[in-house]
Amino acid sequence: MLSYPATIPLSSRTLNHRAERIRGHRKQRRSRWRRLDPGRQALLALAHLRNGDTYTRLAAGFEIGVATAWRYVQEAIALLSSTAGNLATAMQRIRRLAYAILDGTLIPIDRVADQKPY
């Protein structure tokens, strides 16, 4: 099996912040041993979120099992979502700004029933 290096267009500050959150979570749960240290787990999760790499590719690149890759990514996503505010908090913050940029993703769907013939 071949692994490949990948670059992630994110700052090291982002990686360090994620690693600190994971480190704190592990300390709180009194986790004794993990296959990857918090920095590598943060990198694994960011690679999945930013590049969309599959768990199989991530597992090969980080030399862990596919189930472990899935578990580590899910744990990091749960930690990330626990720090996010709710919609009401976000709207209050947006009201104080001069402008806000909303980012959306277009998802192709197949709605044949809604299409009308010419």
C-alpha cells in the first residue's frame, strides 16, 4: 500500500489550538494511551475536514487502522462542535459587525420530479 504526503492550507496556530483542545479532553477523561499524540490526531482531523480524504487513505498515511481513524476524526469533530456557539449567539455577533461573509456549499441533487419538460 502506498501513502502520499498532502498539504493543508491552514495555519500552525489552527493545528496547535486543535491539539490543545484534544490534549485537554484526554486529560479530563484520564486517557492513558493513544496510538496518535494530540498533534497528530488534530492533523488527522484537519486533513479529513479540509481535504476530504477518506478514512482508508488517512489510516494508511497515519499508519493506524481505519476504525481508529474514524474514531479520532469523530472525537475531534465533537470537540470542535462543542466550542461553537448556537445560531442566536452567531446572529448577535453578526449584528455588531460591519459586514458578514456567509459561505455555502452547493450540493448536487437529483430531483427529477421537480423538473418540467420543455
